[in-house]
Amino acid sequence: MSEDKKAVVDINRSAYDFKDIENEKDFYRLKEGLTEETVLKVSEEKNDPEWMREFRLKCLKLYNEMEMPDWGPSVEGLDMDKISSYVRHKEDMKGSWEDVPEDIKNTFERLGIPQAERESLAGVGAQYDSELVYHNIKDEVAAQGVIYTDIESALRTEYADMIKSHFMKLLTPTDHKMIALHGAVWSGGSFVYVPKGVKVDIPLQSYFRLNAAGAGQFEHTLIIVDEGADLHFIEGCSAPKYNVANLHSGAVELFVGKNARLRYSTIENWSKNMYNLNSKRAIVEENGVMEWVSGSFGSHTSYLYPMTILKGDHSKMEFTGITFAGKGQNLDTGAKVVHQGVGTTSVINSKSISKDGGIGTYRSSVVIQSTAKKAKASVSCDSLMLDSISRADTIPGMDIRTDDADVGHEAKIGRISDEAVFYLMSRGLSEEDAKAMIVSGFANPVSKELPLEYAVEMNNLIKLEMSGH
Amino acid sequence: MAEQSLLQVKDLSVAIDNELPILHKINLDIKPGETHVLMGPNGAGKSTLGYTLMGNPHYCVTEGNILFDGQDITDFSADKRAKAGMFLSFQNPYEVPGISLSSFIRNASHAQTGQPIKLLAYKKALKSAMEVLSMNEEYADRDLNVGFSGGEKKKAEILQLLMLNPKLAILDETDSGLDVDAVRTVSKGIMEYQKKKDGALLIITHSTKILESLHVDYTHVLVKGKLIHTGDASLVEEINKNGFERFVSDAE
Amino acid sequence: MNKNLDMRVNVLPALTYNFLHVNDSKIKEDGIGIELLNTPDAENVPSGVTVTRGVSYKEAGKLFEGFKERILVDAGVPGIPNGDTSARDDAQAVRTGMGIDIENLMLENGITSDVFTAEEGVKTTEPIIIRYNLNDGEGSLTSQVIHAKKDSEITVIMDYTSERSAGGFHGISTRLLAEEGAKINLIKTQTLGDGFIHFDDIGGACFKKGSINVVSLELGAKKSWTGCYINLCEDETEFISNQGYLVKDTHSLDINYVADQRGKKTNVLMNVKGVLMDKAQKTYRGTLDFKSGSSASAGDEQEDTLLLSPDVINRSMPVILCQEEDVEGRHGATIGQLGEDLLFYINSRGIDEQEAKRLMVKAKLDSVARLIPDPEIAEKVQYYISTIV
């Protein structure tokens, strides 16, 4: 009994849900709503170059012209007039941990970020509300020429042209309404450049924390992995729960060079009042490899479909993802891939779990263009229903325009069988533990792709969801 | 009764999902360390008895009760029975993707004993148990029963038996579908359990291969849901020669 | 009469990305001549089956409207999929795969239905045959209702054919009701000429232990649309579908099949096998919809597409919607060329690549053609396949 209690304490949601009451005088908060005035105010705060300010205004215009898609979860509860697009601490971003304001430092300490940095990361960026508060890269990694910084600072360096020629060229403002919104009010995020042939052995991590209520976070992550280079980038996110809607509309643009490899791992654990309308896209050159590992546990509503364009011949993409939709959640997630090059390969493995009235939708598209001779695509999606008040929907699409391609698709929907539970119980496990074990096993193909400490975090999140809190 | 019984089954009747009864008034008494054999033609209800003793929720006890180690366990769930010291080797072990055989057994022993498992000692014990069963070590890291051949699955069941140390092991058709060598290996594992742990056994089988190298105390014959005959080890021989016909006609 | 058609059909039960162009299909054709408005005489009508001819489309639909509460039984657990489109066809007497625009077309043009009723307990295995032999330039728009009363069984073959070179229009709507323990076998074979525009819309419902079995072969026509929506509203109902298709030249085929599973222990099997040649285009939508209350149900959808030219466009949309824990739903698709191993095996027996492909195409479609319960039509269809490949 005492052990059960301890187990629950270990995985208590308070690890993410705690709030630091933001002392109003310490924070600058842009007034709610999305107008030309607020966009210009963000631009002013960011000290944008001229082209960026024009770009923001163009994005706002597009945002106002476009509709939300008719196929996704409802976003009725999201009122842009009640969202502040920009919140920052009044102290400037600091490179050294000691200089980070005390209240923010406490938050990240509780999330275990500095400890993870010391133990297992090559560099860390930490964003609090709209601004990065901390960015650091290990000396030996920096010495290899790896750049890891915020975009705003990088715009004032020799990398300005590189950023200008890549920024929102992959995710363009005309793609959809949310990316146009992002373009208008983006703030924070990271720029990573890994030079030719450089292999970064341990991961870089960015952690995003949205602490303010009724605010939006619009960070932009731009990663360029040059020819033959290798990088693992980890993204973590969390927020305390409020009664008002929060919005996250980040953008991730990934450029994977010839013979390069990029792994992008995400553990998303936003609080359950979050609208997570996020966009991620990668383009992969010849022989390059893009790997996505994605765990979606938080948010009230999610639209999330990392897209990969396999442009170069023999480029590869692998997506491994899990989504756990619990009470009050509508998580619409999946992956998109476009095969353009000869001999390109994609593998999508998706798992979803629905419980306590949660709606989990797996949505994907596999497009094989006529140029993609000898392309191979395989999709496998498994859904687990834990009760009969939830939903598990599987909506995959395929568009194939060459005969010289090999496409396989498998989808299964089911539940935990009574026989399996009995088998495990016959070995001494309680019913709850038996079910949790089966669900962990179901999620194992995803957790085994994560670094150990994240796999542990993910298993804890699963236990937390399974314990039916 | 000179010695305290380990398992006592009293007038046990069983139905599946509340439909017609399959077992009728079964009585059985197993003392610590004894080996009992339950034989009978296909469809007699042998596996039903095994499942019922282990507490499969689909099998409902409509009458009678089950005493184990001095407690009435008739209403116990399967995990509680396992904790009390009962083990069932499944005829068709379930595949659990994502959990390795090794970590599964570790989880199970932890659940049963409540004690932390010392990793090194555990690995050593697992290794030696796998040696007894001539199991390739790599199976320890493979997902539980996933992609195992029929023989490997049965060995994995006996491996769990050796690692979990129950007081009573019910082996449901552990020999079915195995070749001669595999039967011999599995028997070795069962003998190890018998000797070293002084474990009691209820061996459910409809063939006699697995019994050749084991010491048998009692043999029971189950026909059409009724235990109609109990004898000693020699009964196995007789059934081996003459089959079940005599008993089947008795049951009419 | 001369008609301009402008319809939105085959709407996906749950919408997805617009760039995939699979959410629906448009039938936009101007100056379509439609003269033939009556279902041809049925052959082989057995005793125990009555045929009522010329019933107005609306009147014929009342059979379903009278049972609407039974068909649309609701287990009461709220929740719809994201992008749900079910409300769109609410006004239909019984939902069909192609949807309300077909129903409106029938109503606007005063189309009548021939109603086939199998009386209680009457089981016939001999198929009723309805032959459409169309001439070049002809247009036909017809409708039927097949009603199998309690414990009856009825088998109907509809064969649409013309000269290979002929063109014209052929539209058809068939609605099905299988009452308790009844079984409807519906076989549709289409070998229309290369200039035909063709649509085939099916909607149906099964009551307790009722079953609907559809076999369809779409082999000809320039542009084809087929849709089928079966309501498995009560316990132990079943829907089995076997589709085969062959699309060549610049022809197109657009499919929307939906199994709406509401009863307990319902069973669905949807097999679709086909071949795309030349510059052909095909869109397949197949949906298993496990609604709340469909516990212990199973659904299996298997798609097997052989692509024989670099210029084909193949779109597949296999959807599983699920609001029930105790179900087994599955979908599998294999899309591509002939497997190299298989090709090698056939080659090793002395058969060249062209011939091997021919064999495999025939094998794929013949496996569906064999399900036609009339030897003459089966043979005709098999001959048709062999002349194309």
C-alpha cells in the first residue's frame, strides 16, 4: 500500500502543473488580441529588421483571409481576442544560468532541465513564455562549429543570410491559417547549424514552458544539418493548467543535407487547456535521413502532423509516434510524407490510446510522386481503446503516382484482451498493473527510441494516465 | 489426514460465462510435494479445471469451493492466487509485445514477493534456469512469447515456473505440440522444480510422453466433466495401452 | 430529356486534408441525354418474389423511412469523429454511398423504382437477372428496391453492357432492406463501352441476423462512380463485399464504401482488388464505422491494387472510425507492381514478363468474377477481362 502511494507521488502531475504566480511588475505582457497594432508591437519588441516586419504584416493579412480547416477538431474554445501573443520577463535573456531570474530558474529546476543538461545533453535552450531565457552549448560542441542560439541573435551575425534564405521557406505563410498566424507573431525558438561532416554525439535540447495564462507561444525552430552531419534534437514542452485557453503555434523547419541525419524527438506534455496547433516540416537531400520520435500526452486540442519531403534520391524518413488521448482531449495527430526522389523510403509507425472519453485521431498522408521510382512506403497504425466512451479514429490517405513503388499499409484497432490480463494476473500482477503493463508494452516501440530519461518520463506519463486521476 | 492438504477442491461445479456447466462436482486433494496427473479425452474439461483453479473470470464456479494452503480462494482473483503460491502453465501462452521475458519475470516476482529484486542475483538465477531448459540466452531480451515457436513458448512457461517458485504448479498440456527432445527438456525443468523446490504438481495431459521421467503419485481420469476414477502411477500405463474407452463407457 | 449534372458525391464520412482531393468527388457533366427511365424486365423471377414496377422513388423510400428509428438506432454515447459529414445525408430515406445528391437527382427527374420483395421464409438461390444492354448514345437512369422479408433469401444480378466503342450515360440506384434472418445477394457487373459515364449507388440496412452480400465488377466506362452504405443496425448482422475493377486509358473510377456498425456482433468484410493501366485514375474510400453499441463486432478491409503503368494515379483512403472498446477492426493495403519474387517464380516456369502480368491480372479479377452465380454472365465477364489484358 505504502508503495502504491509512493508510485503515485512519483508520477504526480504536479511535476508539470505547478504555477509560478507571475509577478505582474516583473513581466511585460502585450495586450490581448491580434491586430496590426499588436503585430507591430511584437516586431518592435524583437527589434526586427525591415524585411521581417513586412513579413509579419503580410502573414497577418493572410491569417485574416484564411479559414480553419473543415476536417480537424473544433477550435471554438479558442478566442484570439483573449490571447496575448507576447509575454516576457522584464530582464533580458542571459547566457549564464546564474543570471536567469530566480522565479524562472525555480521553474526549470523543478522540471529537471539544468540537471539533464549536466548529465546528458550537448546544449540546452529554455524558453519561458515568449522569450528564451537561457541558451547554452558545451564548449567542445561549439568548438566543432555547431551553432545553437536564438534566431533573433543569429540574425545579427554572419548567419543572417542563411536564416533569411531558410526562414519560412519550407513552411510558407500560405500553407494554412495557423502558420500564417505564426509568421505574424513568432517569437523565441532556436537556430541550429551543424557544419559539414560534424557529428554531434549527444543531443541538444530545447524546453518550452508557457507559464502565463491566456497567452500564446509561437517559437520558431530552424535547424540546418549540413552534408554528412549528424544531430539529435530534443524538444520538451509543458505548461501549468489554467481555466482559460492557451495557444501554442510553433513552427519547426528542418533542413537535412546530403548524407546527413537528423533525429527530432518530442515529448509534448502541454496542460489540458492548451490548443496545440503546431507545424513541423523537414526536407531531406540525397541519402539523408530524417527520424521523428513523437509522444503526445498533453493539450486540450492538437493538430500535429510532422511532414517530410524526401527530395533527394535515396533519402529516408522514419516516424515513430504515440498519442494518449484522455478525458477532455481531442488529439488529432499523425504524419505526412512526400516522396520525390528515386529510391526514397518512408516508415510510419503510429500508436494511439484512447481513454475516459478522449478522442484520438490518427491522420496521415503518403504521397508518392511520379518521379519517385523505386520508392517504398510502409504505414502501420495501432489503436487501443480502453473503454467505450472514447474514440479512436484512423484516417490515413495515400496518393500514388507511379507503378514502380511499393506501398504497404496496415491498421488495427482493438482493446486489451481479457485473456492477456488474466495471464498477467496469474503471475501475480494486480488488474491495474496488468493493464498498465500491457499499455506500456504497446507504447514500447516509441519509448525505446527515446533517450533513457525521456523513456522513463514517458512511462510515468502513461502510468499517470492509466491510474485514472 | 496425516499431512495438511495444499489444494482441496470440494464438490466443484463450473460453467463458462454462466452457460451450461462443464465440470460437475469435482473433488481433489493435493498435498505438498505430490504429483498428480489429470488425464482424459479431448473436451473432457481438463483445461477448464486448470483455468478455474487459477481463477479465469470467464469460468464461473456454480457450486463448491477451492481451498489452497488453508485459505478459501474460490473468490480470489488470479493475481491473489499467484501470490498465494499457485502457478498455471498455459496451453497457449499469451503474446505481450513490448515487454521482454526477463523484465516480465522480474516484474512478476516483484509483484508476488513485494521485495525489491536484486538485479545481479536475478540475472544469475535466470541464466541458470535457462541453462536447465537449454534456452538460448537471447530469449530473455525478446518480447514475451512474441514470435516464439510452440516449443519455445512452453519452455518460457517452465522458466517462469522455476523463477517464481510456486507451491503448486498446474501444467496445462505443456507437452502438446512438442517434439521428443523438447519434451525431454521440459521434463527436466519440471523435475528440477519437483526436486529442488519440493513443489506440488497437477499435470494436465492427454498423452503420456511427459510423464515417463517423472515420479507420479496419483492419476485422475476426467470424462465429460466428471472425475470418475483415481489411481496410482500404474493407471498412466494402463491408459497408455488401452486408452480411455473403458472410462468413457463408465461415464455414460 | 437533356440534363446538366452538377453533383457532389462519395463524401468521405470523416473529412481529411483537402490537398489529397479525396474528401468527395464531383459529377459535372453537361448535356447528358437520358431517355430510358425504367428498369428492364427482370428474368427468372421465382415464385415467392413479387415485383412491383414503377413505384415513385419517394414512395419506394417510405419502406426505409418507416424503419428510420430502427436503422439509426443510437446507443446514446455522444461523440463524432473530427470532420464528420454524416449530417449531410440525413434527409435520405436510407443513406447511400454516393449520398443525397443522387437521391435528389432521382426525385427531380421523377424516376420510379421497381420493388422486388421476397416473402417471409422464401429462399431462392437461383438469381434474378436484370440486363441493361445499352446502345451508343443512350442514357439510362433507373432505380430498384430489394426487400427481403424475415428469413428469406434473394439473389439479383444486374449486368450493364454495351459495345466497346459505344458512349452514353448509365446511372442506377439500388436500395436494400434485409429483415430478420434475411439475406440479399446483389451482383453488379459493368462492361460498358469506352464512352460511357456511369454511376452505381447502393444503400441498405440489415435487421437482426440479416446479411447483405455485394459483388461488384467495374470493368468498363470512361468515368465511373460507385458508392455503397450499409447500416448494420442490429445484432449479428453482416456485410460482405467483394469488388473488382479494371481502369484503363484515361478513364477514372471513384469509390465510396461504408459499413455503419451499430449492432452487437456485426461482421464486415470488404475486399477490393483492382488493376490500373495506362493513364487511369482511381480513388478508393472504404470506411469501417464502429459506432457506440457495436461490441463484439469485427471489421476487415483489404485492398490490393496492381499498378501496370508509370502514369496511373491511385488514391486510397482506408478509414476506421471507432467508438467501442470491444471490437476488432483492421485494414490492410498493398499497392504496387507485381512482386519480384512472384514474377521470378513464374518466369522460372518459362513464362515471360508480359504473360506473367496478364496471368496475374486475370487471376486477380477472376477471383471476383467467380463469385457471379450465373455461369453465362461469369463467362462473359471473364472473356471481357481477357480481351483487355
